[in-house]
Amino acid sequence: MSDDEGLPGDAEHAARPEPPPAPVAPEPPLPGASPEEPPAAVSPEPPPVPTGWASPPPVYGADAAEDHGWPMPPSAGDGDAPDGGAPAPPLALPPPLLALPAPQRPPVRHSRNPVDRLTRRLPNPLRITIDWVVTIVGAVAIVLLVKAFVVNPYRIPSSSMETTLHCAQPAIGCEARFSDRVLANRFLYRLRDPRRGEIIVFKTPPAAQVKCGAGGTFVKRLIGLPGETVELKLKNGDGFVYVNGKRLKEPYVETARRGAVQEYGPIKIKPGNYFMMGDNRSQSCDSRMWGTVPRANLIGKVFATYWPPNRVSLH
């Protein structure tokens, strides 16, 4: 067999046409797109909104959206979107960032204390020392002023006012372990006249030092007023006071304290003077020995006993 003769079937293979290419399936439509229309082209995103603006950012209008190919939301009254879906919401932009105000310093408060104003430029330890010194001096000054013009305390040293006011044992006639301490109102007699029966603190006349062996400040009860006639009479060994011929009622004097006295008077009290006696008549050195007390010598009215605690009371 010659070279020109072909193999059986060669001509059959040479004349067979090539198979057609396989059909390509169409791509599925995008969600929300109409099956009849091709998918909408994706528009480029708008540029990011700058942050930190002190004023609101610019609003993009229809011209800018058309130039850049941005989709414009339908305006009110345009109806539904072209694709038959719900109207697209308006383009929402982030709220602008407002500039924070600058921090403000708290207002400076100036002290009304004159010491603070005078010492505000001094170092703090020195200011504290000065403040303490001024406080202590002020407190002492207030106490002295109160004692001199308002109220002053006194201690009962003798038995002349027993049993109304106690003195401490072992002094003669004293009945208590502790002496009573009383408060005297120093300004009351600047407002009104003394009244009979009040317990009064006063400065004794010079004769008291001679007659009683002691002077200074006494505490007695006021018996006779200026211009009155005072007399002491004995009845069954007990002494009773008569003022202007009438017997004086004295519930503050115990019966046992009336005895062992002498009759006295009658005497008429000079104007501006007062007759003083102790409640313990047998052991009281009073106006019966050294005379009356001028108004200028009166210190104040005893209005309270404040010590000891079991003796606290008003007079």
C-alpha cells in the first residue's frame, strides 16, 4: 500500500464539524431590580463629610448630585420610586460637631473676715497663728465684757444666807460640802429700781470692815427701801422685822434662824439707800451693824444658783 492511501476512516474524521460552544447562563439580577431591566449601575459614594466644623456642613444640591452621578431621593409628591419599591429616604448627613466652649475659671470669692483680708498675702502658717491669737483674744474680751456689764458669778463664803444659800463646811454655821455659786444680773438695776425681798450683791460701806472684820462684796436680802422706817422687835425670843409699823412677812427665814438677836431701831432709811439683812439673822453681819447701802454700791440681783448640780435653782 502506497503512502497516498490513507487509513480507513480518515476522510470521515476530516469532514466532521467542530461542536458548538456551551451556552452561558445569564447572571441573576441584583436584589430589588426588575427582572426585565438590567441591574442599575452602582453610583459612586459621596465624599466623606468633614468633621469638627463649627458651622453646619454644606448641603449637596441637585446639580452636584447630577455632576457626580449620585442618586437623588424623590421629593415629596413625586410618588413611588421608579423600581416600584418604597420611596428612598432623604440623604441623611451626620449632625455637625459643635465647638466646645473654653473652660471657665471659678469666680474668686473674697472673704468678709477682716483678718483674712489683712493677712491674705502672708504665708499660710502665719495666717493660722494670727487667726488663733485673734480668736483667743476675742473670746477673753467677750467674757470680760459679759462679766463686767451683764452677768457675773459669785461664791457664797459665809453662813449669813443659810439656808437659802449654802456655804461649805467646816466654816461656822455652814451646812453643805460645797459652797453655792450664784449668778448676778449686773444690768437689771440700770433699767429699774431694786425691789424688797430680792437677793442682791453689793459693795459694803467702809464701816463693814470695822464692825464685821471683813468687807468687799456681800450677798444679802433687801429689806428696807429709801424713805421707809425699819424696826426689829423681839417676840418670845424671836426677832421680827417691821416696816413702817407693819410686820414684814418673811417665808424665807426659818424659825430657828430668828433667835438670839437684839431689838433694833426704829430708823428711817435715807433717800438713795437700802437696808440689807441676811436670812440667818443670828449669824449675819448686815445693816444692823454697819448701816444702809447706797444705790451706787449695788452690783446686781442674784437670779440663779448654778453650782453644785443638786442646788441649781432660780431666785
